[in-house]
Amino acid sequence: MREGMIPTVLGTVVSASGAVLLSSKYKLAATGILGFGLAHVVLGAIDLIEHR
């Protein structure tokens, strides 16, 4: 398995759950979860590109 794939997939799942929660009454927590997931996607993508 390529290095960086796990953080990218995990970040995608967390970002999707944060996006779903944006319509709930916990908007601040949902925004934090979404940002956390997007950070994982970016860092995982950097690893994927760096270790080709």
C-alpha cells in the first residue's frame, strides 16, 4: 500500500462526516471536524506525491 493512502482515505471519511454535520446544531464542532479531515487529505496527498 502506498505511503500516504491511509491519511488521505481517513481524511476523506472525516471530511464527509463533518460536511454532513454542518446542517446540525453543532456547526462549530462540524467546522472543526471538517478542517481536521481536510488537513489529513492535504497531508496524505503530499505524501502520495512525494513518494511516487
